[in-house]
Amino acid sequence: MNEATATIQFKECLKAGMASYDVTLSSEALDSLAKYFEVLSVWNSRLHLVSFESPEEFATRHVLESLLLLKYLPVGARVADVGSGGGLPLVPCLIARSDLQAVLIDSSKKKALFLREVLREISVKERAEVFADRFENLATPEVNFVTCRALERFETMLPRLIEWAPAAASLLLFSGEGLSSVIENLGISSERILIPNTARRFLFIVNKTSHSGNSHQQ
């Protein structure tokens, strides 16, 4: 499949799937998301940023799922994403909402280079910072939300991520059922939302202020 055909299929799938994910995208946002898809496709062959087999899968499994965050982010929200990799979930959100600001964190210098490039290509670099380091090595940023979709050893790292997050922040986490028991064992309340068109994948909304005490200490 050539690049032009893939991009057309990607955009058409976004249009067809928006309603299922309760997302509305302007024509300008669709064009910018298509540019994001094109840039990522070029880099993906070298860096293996995101696993997908077709433009349709990237549109639904990755972009539209990422845009589920929008309904939980108030106007002017500042968001830190840990393990940004290919830019999911925050790059699509930055495209769809011009009021959002983001900090993108990935331990891979090569992936951070991609993130800076794609932010420049889609003209949102003034609203996002990129850090090439492990989140534990960085000072906690001044944000309202922390997101994570692809953190290595997610369940093991969750206590550290919660400890690192700002005291009043909410965490928006994409994961399977296994994360439920980890969150429960930490003594934190959370809401679990089934991702559309999936059977066992969820968006977890975790309120750090509900932490019961020192149960997360390592």
C-alpha cells in the first residue's frame, strides 16, 4: 500500500469511528492527525514506535482510543505523559485540543527525537516539552494530570509513578484488568472505564488524593 492510500484509509477510519468513541474532530484536526500518521509511519520502520498492521488499526486502536482522554481533561489542562514513545496518547489530544499543554517523557533518546520532530511537523511544539529520561530521574512537573499508555513493567512501576505524580494530580492510565488489583492494593480509589470495541482493556482514572497512606512505599 502506498503512502497516499494509507493516509486516505487512516482518515476515513477516523471519520467512521469518531461516534463510537464519542469524539468530534474538525477537518483541520483530521489533516493534522493524517500528518502525524505519515511522520510516524516513516520513523516506525526504524524505531518500532507503535505496533499496528494497518491504517485502520492505528486509527482505532491507537488514535481514537487516545482521544478518549479528552472528556476527562478540563480546559487548559497541563498533562505529563510517561513512556510517550510514538506520541500516544497525548499527541492526538494536543492536535484535537489547542488549549492543552503537555510534558512528554521517554527514556529513549531516539524516541524523544521523533517526538520533537513530530511536534514540529504538526505545529504544536510550543505547547509541549520533551524529556529523554526515566521519569524517576526528573523533577515532578507542575501538571494536573499524568497519563500513561505504554510504560514498561507497568504494574511494577505503578507505585513509583503514583509517588512521582503531583499531590493533587489525577492519573489517566490505559491498561488491562491486571492493573485493578495493583491499584486496590495501594489503597487508592479509581474508576475503571471499558475502552470501546474491546473486551478487557480499560481507562483507569486514579485520584492520588485518595491514597490511604504509606502503602505505596517501596
